[in-house]
Amino acid sequence: MSEQTRGTVEMTVAMVILGTIGWLVVLSGQPVLTLVFWRCVFGAAALLVVCAALGLLRGILNRRVLLLSALGGVAIVVNWLLLFASYSHASIAVATAVYSTQPFILVGLGALFLSERLTATKLTWLGLAFVGVLLIVQAKPDVGYVGTDHLTGILMALGAAFFYALTALFTKKLTGTPPHLIALIQVCVGIGMLLPFADLTELPQDAGTWGTLAVLGVVYTGLMFTLQYGAIQKLPTHLTGSITFVYPVVAVVVDVVAFGHRLHPAQAAGAAAILIAAAGMNLGWSLGRRPCDPSREPSPLTTPAAKSH
């Protein structure tokens, strides 16, 4: 098996795992804060083993790496809290579609803080994504939908996308630092952030709940990060970005199969607009007369390849 084929398999498996995370969050029945706290605990244990096995715990850490990783950790934990909370307000499919606006928030932050140029093509894709969000917002939830506040869920998903963008900005400044080590520092920061608020006096009483929390940390954090980051090292950015769109597709399928939530036509059109715009942004599609060369890699800032959900 070639390196590219292996990387393609690893990235696809990682995105399938990521696409089912909403199902596990809803299935757990746990408060979001508790869920994220134990994800950090079990995720830290898994990533510590991976980092130790790869020899990443010696000679790499310094004050700059710790500070930027810690700031990214604060942002990614807030990202998880908002995204997981959005599932109980908007459906998993709707929240995931809105969350896919991340690349456009990254473009805006990149223009503000990294002096990256906003082109007409980028602004066009941004406009299409904005239309998609408007279509989703104006659509009324299905009559059988159990969410408590559709608009609140959409705003939470947008907030989660914003904090993911902040995480990406901090991570971008750590080029050359092993991503597994960055992820380990981030989940350790999460433990410290959430420990004062975690109710450790009322621990889960059944093995099933503990199993769900362990799977969320070990599989959806440790294993998923390992597969994803391993694939990123093997694949060109344009291929990594295209495989990333397996994630929202799987999320929509899971929402339909597991919970019976189906998108209304306006929501489906809005989700499609966001995903098409995100694909165009991440894969460097050109709106001009000359077709874009698919081998040309897009900006690392706009690719979703390093998502840390």
C-alpha cells in the first residue's frame, strides 16, 4: 500500500469517526460540561501514551509552545462546549452544516491578523456561505423535532466555528511542533479549565456511561487525532481537504438514520450552499475563466484538514 493510499484510508476513517460524534454526544445523556471534562481526561490519557511512544515528551516543550498551545486549548474547549450544546437546540445535521462555515471565519481572521489578502473569489464563496446560513436560519424546524430553540443552536454552532478558527490561528503559529503534542497540551488545559465546574460528587453509576465517556476520549480524541494527523503528513493539502467533507455527509446521514431528523428543502439548500462554498474555498476552485490546477495547494489557514473536534 502506497503512502498516499494509506493516508487516504486514515483520513477517511478519521472523518467517519468524527461524523458520528454527535450521535455519541446525544446518546450519552450527559450534561455538556461533564461530557467535555471527561473527554479531556480520557483524551489526555490516550494522547499521553501516543506522545510517549513517539518520543515527543522530551526536548520539544518550551515556553512559547506551552503558551500558544494553552491558548489554543482554551479556544478548542469552548468550541466543544458550544458545538455539543448546539445539538440539543438544532439538529446534528443543521449544527454541522452551520459549523462548516469555519473556513470563512478563518479567512476573516487571517485578513485581520495575518495580513492575508481577500480576493474576489474568496468574497464570492463567503457570500454563498452566508446565503446558506440565512436559508437554514429562516427554515422552521420539523414538527417532530425535539430541539428547544432552533436559532440558539445555530448561534452556538457559529460560535463554535469562531473558536475553532481561533484554535487554528494559534496552531498555525506552532508550525513544526508535533500536532499530537499540541493536542495533549490542549486537553490538559481543558481538564484544568473544567475541573472547578465538574461535579465529581455525582459520578456516573453505570458501566455504559463510563464506556461512552471513555470512547469519546480514547477513540474520538486520541485515535481520531492520531489517524488525522498521520494522514495530513502523507497527503497533499488539496486531497486532505476534499476527504474532510466526508465529515458533514456522515453527520447528516447519522442524524437521519439515528434520530429521524430530515432537512427541509430550504435547510438542505442552505447546507449544500455552505458545503459547496467551503469546498470551493478549501480546494482553491476558481471562478475565473481558467480552471484551477487541482495540484495547487490552498492556503493552510483555510483548509479544514486540522480540525480538532
